[in-house]
Amino acid sequence: LTDIFYYHKKIKCQRGSDVPQPAPSEALEALFIEARSHNGWRDTPVAESVLRHAFDLAKLGPTSANCSPGRFVFLQALEARQRLAPHVSAGNRRKVLTAPVCIVMAYDRNFADRLIDLFPHKPEAKAWFSNPAMSAETAFRNSTLQGAYLMLALRALGLDCGPMSGFDQDGVDREFFAGTSWVTNFLCSVGEGDPDALFPRLPRLAFEDACWVL
Ligand SMILES: Cc1cc2nc3c(=O)[nH]c(=O)nc-3n(C[C@H](O)[C@H](O)[C@H](O)COP(=O)(O)O)c2cc1C
């Protein structure tokens, strides 16, 4: 019960309840149960204000030492998505071109340069990442988490997502990040998904198959 109390403490306090309370069922539906990885897209535009709102939610998600290595390029203009299209797999090309927005979920290899702002109480934090392998692992791990936070934030704001790893990373990096320290992690189409283009939901592992409680 102590653990449950810990995880629900904030929600409980917000609602003034005495017992642990899960988020409202509508939120669980929107974030997990109803939400799907979309393949087909309607041409409903996505306002930049919604993208900004989603980022402002997602940036609150935790990263190690608050390092926040994730960088996000919102390809909204068709011309921008046309620059991406040659670098994605044939199966993903249409998705990139037809979704109103495609995000290049990236990270900054030099993320540690910002630790002086992000972790100011430990001025020595930048030196923790002087080991290149440790720095690369930290950037990849935390930017992946931040990409996931962003997808959940977009879902929470009523949008659909379609993540993609079928692309030529060097090509995308050359196209968008030449001369910078940014590196592509994965892509994600965003907009109003077409439910008719969904595949049936695939099975998931059971708790017993994927989890240990020790
Ligand atoms: C990181 C990542 C990369 C993915 N790459 C592709 C991709 O390149 N092409 C594709 O069609 N689907 C891709 N998917 C979609 C997955 O196949 C999909 O999320 C999974 O089957 C679960 O589908 P559901 O969310 O609708 O249940 C990717 C998903 C993730 C999270």
C-alpha cells in the first residue's frame, strides 16, 4: 500500500480524496486503451499552438539529471515532409507525406552543454558525460523517453500518432542536421488518424510473460 500511495499521492492530493485514485478513465482511454499507431491520415490540419502545448507537457517528463537531450523537428509544411520522404522506407513514404505533421524525434549529442541551465545546483554535472559511450547512451535513452512522453502528450491533446523507425538515419541527419550536433532517433506522424486504415490490434505479452515482481 505504501508503494501505491507513493504513486498516487499527487493525484490524490489534487482531488482531495483519502484513497489512491487513478486518472479518470477517459484519460486512460485516450492515452492507452483507445489509442493506436496510425497508418492512414485525414488532412485535418494541426495548429502549431497544439504542438507547442504538447511539447510543454512532454518536457516535464523525467530524464536523468534532467538532461533533456530530446530535440523535435515538426515537419508541418508539405515541402518539409517532401525533404524527409526520400529517406524513409517505401512503406512509410505515404504516411510521411499525408499526415499533417511528421516529427523528427532527435537528440543533441552535445546535450551536456545545457546542464549548467538544467541542473544548476551541480555545476560539475557536465563532466559526468565526458565519457563518449556514457554520453551517447544517456542521449539515446532519455531522448527515446522524451519521444514517448511527446506521443502521450499529443494523444492527451486529442491527436493520433504513428511512430516509425523505417528510415535511413544518415540520410535524415544529412538532410536536416548537417553541421549540427543533432541526431535522429525516430520519426512520428501526427494528426487525425483514419480508423479505416488501422490494422487489428496485435497481442501484447501477459504480465506473467513480461514482468517479475521480486
Ligand atoms: C519506435 C517505433 C518504430 C516503429 N516503426 C514503424 C515503421 O517503421 N513502420 C510502421 O508501419 N510502423 C512502425 N511502428 C508501429 C508499430 O508497429 C506499432 O506501434 C505496434 O505494432 C503497435 O501498434 P498499436 O499501437 O496500434 O497497438 C513503430 C512503432 C514504434 C514505437
